[in-house]
Amino acid sequence: MPSQLEMVRLFTEQLKLCKLKPEETVIILGEDDIRADYAAAFMLAAREMGATPFQITVPLRNKRTDKQTTGKNALAGNRPAVEALKKADLIVDVMGTLFSPEQDEICGAGARMLFVREPFDVLVQNFPNEDLRRRIEHGEQLLGKAKTLRIWSDAGTEATFEMGGYRVMTQYGYTDTPGRWDHMGTGQVLSQAHDGKVNGKVVIMPGDTVTAFQRMIESPVTLTIKDGFVVDIAGNGMDAILLSDYMESFKDPRAYAISHIGWGLLNTATWYHRAITRTRDQEISVNSLSYYGNVLFSTGPNTELGGTNNTLCHMDIPLRKTSLSLDGVTIVDKGQVVIPEMAV
């Protein structure tokens, strides 16, 4: 267990990266006692930097279940809390509001928001820096100009994405820009194809992670994609059955829509993190999402990129040993980043 002093020191450095100024207001957003130690440490760090911090803690949501409900959070319907958060300069979210209309509204008002949820050792391991930002923003420029994105692998992945319909999203672990959201401990660049403009096959192989399940795949699963939707899930093992039945349980055809595509650039993250650590409460698998050279394939909601699909079923599937190109120029070659400006 980290001491409060250790947390305050780390979070002070994090707030410095977020360019926190003495005259600014910081709100720590929490739900019941989730990450209460982080909230207290951020309060102390912000106060010692001369800012004005306070905390908004909302009650535990009524229907917390083991099933993923992307975009639903305990802030929903709490207008006084939302209005207060909109007046902040910086929000440290230890609860989780990703893909929610509340987060969009708050960031749209100009507040910068930082999501902090991973175990402390992961935050230390993947602490951000300005060089990571530089490499990710270079990827942002390349992805923002691309018209065609292709992914392929020796395992049989072969899919094409017609790009240019959505904004590019970057995550480098801190935010110093008004209205910008980021996630401490991550490092990735992503966007989405035009609606209905993804076709091909994605083969998920043993060692690839389905973050919704917090586990690695053990048997190959083939997703057939037509006009932007998964139309078939095939495989001989339990993984194909699990993936198929889980997605079907939402009773929402939008769950099968292809969401974002991108790649990871965080060289301190490891693809095998989940194999060497037991599943821990509140861990979101940023190592799996961000490890250097992964191709991050996703299905489900796209509201974070400006879309209208708010399905509750979100499947992030980082792929190992997969290649990615933009307009014919290879960016990731079998898990290796080959563009010098993004390489480590």
C-alpha cells in the first residue's frame, strides 16, 4: 500500500504537467468511497500548489453490476453537481464518466478533465512525460490526414477503414488544454472510420486482450466485418462463444458497430501485465490498451469521437503482432512502430 506522502508527491507532479495555476479551481469527482485515498491526496497536492480544491462525492449508483454499462455513471441526473463541475478549471475524476453525456457537457464548458483510476503501481510505472505527448501528437497529425487505414496480420486479419469522418483522439496521460479529457497512465492515438466504411476480417489471437473481460484470449476468434458492423463471430473455443453471447446479451444491434481504431505508443506499458498480476478492483487495463505497438481495435460506442452511437456494450481489443498502415504507409509493422518520429 502506498503512503499518502507517496501519492501526494506523484499527484503533485501530475498537476504540474496539467499546468495547474494557483488561481485555478480544482474539483475532485468521486463516487462513494471509490479511490477515496486518491481524492484526498489530490486535494492536498492541489492545495499545496496554491489552487482552490474541493470535492464532489456522489452516492454509489443504484444499479452497479458486474456487467459493463459504458456511458452510465452516478453523475447522471444530478444537475447541481454537473453545473458545479462546469465551472471548474480542472477536474480530477476518480469515478469514471467516459462515453457519458455528462462528461461531454462538462468538457464542452471548458473544464479540462483527468481520469485517474488505475492501481498506484501502474500510475508510477506509466507516469507521463512531454516526449510521450510529442510522439502521440505526431501520430495525431498522420491519422488526421489519412483517407485509408488498413490492418493485417499473419494470423489472417485483413480489414480496411475509410477514414476522415471523425476527429482524432489522443491520450498521453495529462491535460493542460481547456475542454480536453485524458486518462492518467495511457498513451495512444485513435479515430474512427466513416460510418459503415469498414470491411474485412479481424482475427483475435491467444495473448490478445478483451478488456471488458479483463482477460487474455486463449483460442482464435474471427470477426467478419461488413459495412461497419461485425456480422459473424467464429471460433472453435470458448472465447468465440463468450464474445458472441456477451455482445448479444445487450440486445442492441449497435453493439456490433465498429468504433475506434488506432495504436499504442506507451513504451512503459506491457502487453502481458494481466498475466502477471491478479485482477484488481477498479483496474481498467491501461497497460493492455496502450502498450507500445499494439493495434487498438474497438466496437460499440463512439460518442467520445463525436458520433451518436451510445450503446452500453464497448469492446476494446488491443491486437499483438498486427500491422497498420495509413494511405499505404506502414505505421506499425507486426507490433513494431516504424515511423522514427513516434519510435522509442
